[in-house]
Amino acid sequence: MQTKGAAVMSTATANMISISDEAVAQLETFLEDQGTKGYALRVFVAPGGCSGLQYGMSVEEEVEEGDTVVEMKGVRLLVDEFSAMYLGGSEIDYVNSLMGGGFTVRNPNAVAGCACGHSFDAGGNEATAQGCGCGA
């Protein structure tokens, strides 16, 4: 994994973010299928969604300046400085249900969330809340 820009990054403590065994298995399969084996999963938070903040994930080859890199169970997770404020103690999991499956974030910092599971409020995020179209 390469570092983009200045090599300003840190390795996270165990409390930053974790990933379940099922999520690791699904991520490894996804990366292999996409031809991106060895890449990292970026987990981020952005203003928006119906609760004020929304989760996002992407596959990244390079570490960005200021990223925290979490290496566990054979995979790498990347978290930018802004997102780290909201994701501390969170777990990335993979859920499979009758209506479909996907990665999810179990976030102990969320005081409220949308029914879709992609949007949350960490307290005081009402100003950035928008409709997300999930019907909740």
C-alpha cells in the first residue's frame, strides 16, 4: 500500500475501529473479485443523510495524508481525521438478510440513526440533516 502525498499517517489503537470475522471474509472475497487484492477499505463519515451524518466506504490503493491505518485480521482499514472523531469504537460488520446483504457500521457514538442504517446523529448534527430517500 502506497502513501499519497506526505507520509503523515498513524497506526490506530485497538479502540479506533474494528471489523468482524464475517466482514473480513466478505471484504477479502470482494477485493479478490474486483482484482484489488491487498487494497484497503476506507470507512468515512460525511455531512448529510436524514440524521445529519452518513457513512461511506470505498476501496483505496493509497493511504492519504492524515489517515489512520488499522491493520487487523489480514485487512487494512483507512479512516481520515474528520471521520475518526465519529467512528471511535465502531465495528464494521457484514449482515445478510432476506432483503439483501452488505457492510454496516455499528457505532457506539450514534445517539440516533435512520432506519436505512446509512445515516446517524452523534448529537447536534441536525443542521446537516437531509432526506436520504429511504422512506423512514
